[in-house]
Amino acid sequence: MLHLRVICPAERSSAVLDLLNDAAGVTNVVVLPGAGHRPKGDVVLFDVAREAASELLGHLKELGMADDGSIAVERVDFSLSRVAEEAEAEAPGAPEDAVVWEELSRQVSSDSRITWAYLAFLAIATQIAAIGVLLPSIILIVGAMVLGPEFGAVAAICFGILRGHPRLVTSALRTLAVGFTVAIAVTCACALVSRGLGWIGPGSLAGHEEVDFIVKPDKWSFIVALLAGAAGVLSVTAGKSSALVGVFISVTTVPAAGYAAVAVALGRWGDVAGSVAQLAVNITGMVIAGTATLLVQRFFWSRYGLRITPPTARMRRSSSL
């Protein structure tokens, strides 16, 4: 279940309540007349099944609640309520299969921005991956995969392509490009310092067959990227963060960046080309599969999901009576 708090102008409270009364999957409705002060209006609190949330939010926006009032959404982690169980049973499908498109839109928009935290996490993850390549240590490489934050920008690209938002796609691509450029530059600088101190040399990457997969992309790399992209989008839309960790471990984006940085510092240009190719293969595969997964979800949910009578149609019907 999701918990919503709506502040609406007093003259539109009846329309909001009519919408909630007619909608399946809604329960625990509470109205506090005049409780809203900033913005002014009535406060309406209610719970809604996740399967019904996306269309209901759309109709609330049609009523102007996002422009003239306020809509806040929270997850209900635990609820003991028979009426809540009945409301969830009224909505078709399973909560894990439902996509709350407004929630996804806000999330990917946030993930498509370049922030200091994003750059710091990606740079640290790339440096850990570089150390894992040099040792070599699969444990460090896996840890770097988990730490990398790049999938959020990949999901933003998928969502932007699906919804036809070129600005979102451009912003997410820029975030990926700037992020990996900064991460590789910082890691390369650290590798050059290590080389100057005599800690590493041109032969430091030789004989490390266990990490050769990072610089040798093949058909399996692309297949894994496709699977990881589909799983990643499913984990984001279903709110399954534990599954997203598995996606991070599956693809070699951050390890490829770390390998490329070390290879540049050591002058191994053939390995640089292989690492960059691996990075491109993984990102391309994830974008293709992620976009296709969102497309399938939108198709099936629009075809078999819940239908709520739009507020405009309800108003026309009541006026005709």
C-alpha cells in the first residue's frame, strides 16, 4: 500500500472525494477541512493499493492538485487492516508488478543529475576496481561493482527514450560521460603517482588471466548486459533494492573504467581499447533491455491494469443527470 496526503482547494474537495469513493484499491480516507495552511485548503489522507496508484495520481493531477495544492506519497511498510487487505484485493495484479510512473519519473530525474556524491561514489568505486585489477582480486572488483552508482543514469536513459523526453536522455548521457571521465581521470592520476613511486610498472597487468574478461568483450558480455538491464529496471520499478545489487555485480562497467585508467597510466593502449569497448557494450545492452522492459510493462499494464473513471467524465455524467 501507498499512503497519500493531498492538500486541495476547498471548492474541489468534493471532486477529490468522489474520485476516491469510485476508485478501487482506496481505503482509510480521512478528510481534515481547512487543515492546510501552506497551501491553503482541505487535507485528504488515504491509502491506495500500489496497482491503482499510477492512474489515481494522474487523475488527481487532472483535478489540479499538483498545481493548486499538494500531493505527497509515502510507502506503507506494514499495515494491520482488513479494509486495506480488501482494497488491495480489489486492484488487479500484484503490487510488485505495478509501475507507479510518477514515482519512477521523479526517481530517474534525480538520478540523471550530476552531483558531487555521484562523482565521489563513481571515482571511489573505479579506484577500488583498479586496485582489484592490479592485485588481482575478484573480491575487490565485485565490491567496486556494488559501489558504482551508474545504473540510475542508465535507467533514466531508458525512461527518457520510452516517454520521448530527449532532455532527460541527454542529461543522463551527460551524467554517465562526465562521471566516467572524472572517475577514470582521478584513477589514472593515482595510478601515475603509484607508478612514479615504483609500486606498479608496465608489467603489472601481465599474467592476470582471471581479470582478462574485463578487456575482452564478446557475445556473452552483451547477453549479460541485456539480462542485467532487464533485471535492473524490474528491480527499480518493483522497489526491490536487493535485486539491484545483483545487477551491479553482473555487469563490468566500473571494472572496465578502472582497468582503462590503469592501462592508460601504464601505456597499454590495447587494453585501453578493450576496456572502453567493454564499457560501451555493457551500457548499450542495459539501455536496450531496460527500454524494452519498460515498454512491455507499459503495454501490459495499460491493457490489463485498473481503469478509473476520469474526473472530467465523472463531471460530465453528473451534470447530465
